[in-house]
Amino acid sequence: MTRRMSDDTSLTASRRGVLQLLGAAAALASWPGMARAQGADEPDEASVLRDPDAPVLGNAAGDIAIVEWFDYNCPYCRKLDPELQQVVHDDGKVRWVLKEWPILGPASVAAARMALACKYQDKYAKAHEALIGTSSKLTESRIDELLAEGGIDVDRAKRDLSANSKAIDAMLARNDSQARGLRFRGTPSFIVGKFRVPGVLTMAQFEQVIADARKAKAAN
């Protein structure tokens, strides 16, 4: 299955809508519960935030989670990643949960599977940085090159992928099911605290959503 990534017009509209809502009590669409009220098959909070197989960057014990659904071939994901890394680093209390959602073709699937296989040599973060940091279109040979350049033992990653293919594919299936249940239309998409963020934000906008998420958490 492939899905359309949001185009520039829809992303601009999304940003405008977010800016109009930021700072309000209901900054963004609240989650969980909204889709269930509308009869959709929405994932529960624990399955999204606490999947034991999902890679976590930032502060694993942070008070607010950012959950990102992304595709390594998505130009918006690539452009956003260094800014989001900076936000997470500067805040120091954000738990960044990464959900590979390879919706842009077979190379995206191959990249996601290899990145997850790198967890078994404790180098997921390096693999993620290598794959999301490129400006070129990914192919299977290019994936191997980037991982090797990033200090990954590619042969071991392929062996780990073969040995753990069922677990890795199950992880990708869960990510897809959750994104569908949350009615996300493309990459990147986010949960910040209990707010849905279906699109790209600036650093300042992410900082504001994080602040609003903390306020909402304190109010509960």
C-alpha cells in the first residue's frame, strides 16, 4: 500500500491551522479518545507510547513523549530531523519514540527493516542518522553504503534482519495500523503528549506544542 504524502499547499494550511490553535487549551486534536468517539479503530495509548520494540531517542525517562511516524525517503522527514533533534536535545526531558512508516515504496521498506535490524547491534541511532541524513534517493545498495559509512556492521545487520524478520515486520505492521487508526495521511506525523500533529512544524512550534502538552498533563 502507498499513500500520498502531504503536498506543500496542505502542509502550509496545516501549519497555519496549528499556529491559530497554539496556546489555546485545545491546542491540537486531543488523543486518545477522539477517533473512538467517531467509531474509528484508534490504538490505545500504551501500545503507541510503550511498545517495547519501538526505538526511543532523547530522554527515555522524559515527562513528555514525541512519537514520530516517518519514512526515510520522505523529504519533509529529512528536512525536519535535525531541527527536531535540536528541540529534543535542548529540552532534555522529551522521550522521542520513532515509528518507521515506510509508505513510499520498496526502498523505504528496505531502509526501515535494516534500521530496525541495527538495534540488535545497539546501533539504531547511528543507522537512523545515516539514513535520514542523506539527500539522495534510497536504493538497497545506497542503504548499505550509508550504513557502512555510519559505522554499522552491514553484514551483521543483514544476518540480524534474517534472524528477526518476523519481529521486525510485526513492528512495521503495528506502526502502520496505529497510523491508520490515528487517521494520519502521510509522513511525517506526530503525537506530542496527547496532541496529534499531522504534519511539519518549526522548532518554535514544536517547543510550543511541548509546552502545551505539559500544561495539559499538569491540569489532569
